[in-house]
Amino acid sequence: MSGHRPARVLIYSHRWLGIAGGLLFIVWFVSGIVMMYARMPALDPAERLARLPAIRPSSLRVAPPVPAGETLSGLSIGPLETRPVYRITSGGRTRFVFADTGDAVPAVDAAQAVRIGSAFIGGHAPVRHDERLLDSDQWAFGVRRLMPMHRLVVDDGAGTQLYVAENSGEVVMKSTASGRTWGWLGAVLHWIYFTSLRRNTGLWNEAIVWLSLAGTVLCLAGILWGAWRLAPIRGYRLRHEPHWSPYAGWMRWHHYLGLIFGFTTMMFVFSGLLSMDPWDWHPGTAPTRDQRERLAGGPFTAGDLSVTVLRRALEAYAPRLPKEVELIRFRGRAYLTTAEGLVSVDAPGRGAVDQLPADLLMGAAQMVMPGVPIDGERWMDEYDAYYYDRDRRASLPVLRVRYADPQKTWLYIDPRHGVIARKEERLTRLNRWLYRGFHSLDFPFLYFRRPLWDIVVIALSLGGLALSVTTITASWRRLRRHARRVTSGRGAS
């Protein structure tokens, strides 16, 4: 009897996990195909920036109010309606202060939110206040950290909704009726992103991890059992006909489809598990605090923050004045950075430049990780296998620096924004292939070759979908038989 125990474990694990999760697999594959072309609704950064008014240098009348001894981790300037606002980040929180008076920006009320929304859409349609949100609704989880906010409805025929952050007055989210519909059919179903569950982040995270883990076990058990039961040489005789599989009907199709698509289905599910970064098995791809501080070369100084200096730096962008700027430090020097380029705060007369000098970046590589030998440096004008973006929004060029430390660190330094755009280590590179490689099939030879990528991903998804659908009839029959046994057993008692 003990010799049959492994077989019994495989068959029962696969059978009951399949009955429990078959419908979920169908939903995952259908919604995954939808997500190839439609994600969650979001406000396009380019659209947001395009709809902002320009910052007039003369409108800055006071320096950023920073208490003595306070170390800034971030400073930017942007508009609130027609007034300039400092966004001052320190100690893990952000304050909003008017740059023309130094007064704190008051919480935006419903009437002001409607004005902001009307200006954002250019006054082309009526805007009305819908609700003040204290926590995220179905579509605002991506900006949940900015709660509370006002949700506005635009009567434009497209079902547009705008979300205005109460503490800053920024439009931070936009959705349309069609975007919400495709969001439901794609991301919401695929990520099990239902509002009541998603609000409990810990519970949602655990649910996705364990469902994905169970799905991986289901697939692995099916692959092993399917290979075990395949008999291409001796065969099986069913209804006086030879077959490689001992099953008939839909289950024979399930057996063969499992042998063809079982591995890719398992890797889709397993890589989905890795998307949750379970058990902190690899570091993040953001640079460490020490690396950021070394690249900056020290905190902001009073000279960096004077109103005269900031005005002159803004004027250097003329005639195309910026709509939003960020003050950064790079190797001890202060710069304003925008979509229009960088301006040196120390020498604004040089005007805006597209990027920092190459020699300045080459020297920064050793400063960021002092004492660690550099294994190689390369200027990248195209994406590589780790730093890439299909929408091409990730900044180029970048300097990729490879270090000879135990973690085999790679840093991507962005000369257009003066920051470390990405950090890769040995484990994050492994995770990149196990997660993104197998979940999105974003292998370099395939990912940027459309429609080839679409054809391959859809074909494999349809194979997984067919594999899942072929179990529905058998699962339903087995559940009915068990239900009858339970019912008859109760009747006999």
C-alpha cells in the first residue's frame, strides 16, 4: 500500500486543488489577456504636467521656511491654482507652503476642489463634487497614501472622474467609464483587487501569496501525475481503441493539454507569487539611503534655498518657464530639474542643459560606494535587460556602473535628473527573470517585438485557459457525487 502513497498524494492534491481553484485559473487567464492592453485607470504624468500653469519666477517672494537644523530630503515647487507652492519633505512627511507668503496651504474644501477640477479640464464640461474620501475607493489605491481626497464627476459624456488631494490641491488621479470597465475585467479580477479586501493590505497580500502557492502546487502535481500516466509505448485500450492516456472525453484533452501547457501555466502562477515579494527573499531595486546621500554630497544649505537664488534659477528656463521643478543636490552642487532640463543653482547664467556633464557622473560612481572596486562602466542609450520600459518613459541615457562587491551591485545613474534610477543586485536580477521573465515574457528577444510578443503570450494564455476549462465538467460531476453521498448518508442515519 505504501508504494501507492506518492501516487495518491499527487492525484488527490491535483484533483481537489483543481476543483477549488479551477474557476480562479480561468479568471486569471482571461483577465491577464485583458491586462495586456488595459490596466488600472491612472492619470498620465504627461497629461497632468501639460494641464498645469507655468511658475512665474516673480511669484516667489519668500524662501522655503525650513527650521534651523532640519535636514531636507526633498524640495519641489509647483502651482496650486495660480499660486506657487513649496513641497517640503523632511522627517518622512511633506508640508505644503505658499511660496508667495510663507503660509501653510490650508486643506482644500469641496468648492475649491471643483474649481481645480474645472481648470484642469479647461472648463469644457460641468464639474461637480461627488464625495470626500477618507480611504481609497476601487480606483484610487495607487494614490492611497495621499488620502483624504475629493472625488469629482465631470459631465463630459465619458464618465470622467477626477481625484483632488485635500492637503495639496493636486489632481492625482483620473478615470473614465471605459477605463473603469476594462479595469474591472482586467486588473481588478486578476489581482483580486476588490475594495473591501484591498483596504486590508496585510490580508490581501497573504491571500494572493497563498492562492498563488496553492496554484503552483496544483500545476506541479498535475505535471508529475500527467507524465506518470502517459503511456506512448504500451498504451491504453479504451473502447477497443489504443490511446496514450487512460482518460476519456474532456479529461483526455485535459491530460494532453497539461503536458503541453502545464509548465508555462505553472510558471505564470509561480511568477505571480513572486510579484508579491514573498518572505523578503530579495532586496529592493531602489538605492539605499547611504547611496542617495553620498551621491547628493551633503544636505541642502541656506544658500540653496534663498528666494533670490531660486528666482534666478527659474528665470534661466526662459522663455519656456517650467510648470513644476525639483531642487536636487548632486556631488555637493544644487540644481533645479524639470522636464525642460537642469539648471545649476550656483551658475544659472549657463541656462538649462539636457543633462549633467559625463565626467561629473563618472566621478560619482566611486563616491557612491567608496572602497568598492568598479567592474565596469557603460553609457546606455538603449535599455538593457534590467533597466527598461516598454512605454519608454524611463529616462535615457543612463550610466550603468558594475561593482565588484559580494552582492554584484549594478547602479544606473540618471544624468537628466541627477539620481540613481535603479539598483540591481545578484538576487534582484534573478527575481527579474523568475518574475517578469516568466509572468510577462519580457525577454529582450521577444518583449519589444510586437505583434510577435502578443501572439506568443495570447497563445500560451489560451492554452492555459483551455487546460482550466476542460476540468469544469469533471469537477462538477465529482462534486455532485460527493454531495449525493453526504445527503444519502444523512438520510440513512
